[in-house]
Amino acid sequence: MFTGLIESFGVIDSVKIEGKGMYIDIAAGNDFLKGVRKGDSIAVDGACLTVTDIGSNKFKVFAMRETVEKTILKQGNKLKGKKVNLEKSLIIGDSLDGHLVYGHVDLTTRVIAVTKEGYAKVIKLKLPSEQRKYVVKKGSVAVNGVSLTVKDIDLSSFSVSLIPETQKRTNLATLKTGEIVNVELDIIGKYVENFIKR
């Protein structure tokens, strides 16, 4: 479990498809890697992945085929050199300043538009109709693992606003129209739907 508050950046160094999954080497700073052990969970652009090895300024994670197919990892070798958001899993007692993010990506979607509103940057994202019921104005959503508040929503899209601090600390600041991102919808809406259907 995560908070959606990004701790550091990493860069995808290599991607290797093997058997039923994918191994990914990610370059990261020593400050982030301090205390990281094999078996730990790391959110990489919002996808919860398991650390399989740690080296000097680098760590390796493994993604099962289902994770690859449901996230931006399906882009394979095109991801080499990509700057990714990194967050270690939440420890009991840590401050929860974002919202509960599980690292279970619900969908990938495209950036429709990027605009500026004063110091803020507004990102508009395509929203499939079947997912619209889980997104509400002023509700929470995680984009590339970043905890954000939904600014606006219509029948086919939603938008989020990036304050300067979010632009500084995450890779969302460099998003361009047409880029694909990971999206995790707020778990509360899913539970409510489940209870109503019973």
C-alpha cells in the first residue's frame, strides 16, 4: 500500500521479457535505495512491483504478464530511458498525506490536453465510459502513482491540476498530448458498488 506521494525519480535502464513476465532494471539514487531489500514492494509509475535484486544505484523488479498488459509496461523496449515516479510501500505509523493507493493499476489512458492556469498545469485525460462511475469531482485518483484530486469530469474525460510542487517532484510535469499514463481509481467507489450489487 502507498500514499501517492512520490519519493524519488528513477530511469528505466533495461527491459527484458522472460517467461510469463518482465524484468526491469531501474537506475535510482542511493538515498532512495537506502533500506530497500529484496522482496520489497516499490510503486513504479503507480504499479506495485517486487524488488528481485539490488545493485549499485540500481534495482531490478519483476512484473507478471497481467501487470504488463494492464500498465504502461506493455510498451516494452520503448520504455528504455523513461523517467519514472518511485515510492516505497507505506509503513504503519507513516503520515498519510495523499490517499490510499494500492499500486493496482486499473487502466492506461491517453493525455488529451495540457494547459496552464496560472502557476498550475492542468492535465486532461481520456476516460472510458465503463470507468466513469468511479471518478467524481473533488475525488481522489492516482496518475502514474501520484495522488491527485479530480478537477473536472465530463462524459469522456477528466482533468487534474498540478501545483508547482507536484510539477517539481513528479514526471507528470513533462507529459505531452498523446502520452499514455497509468491510472488507479479510488478503491472506495469500487467497494460501494460491490455492496450495492449484493
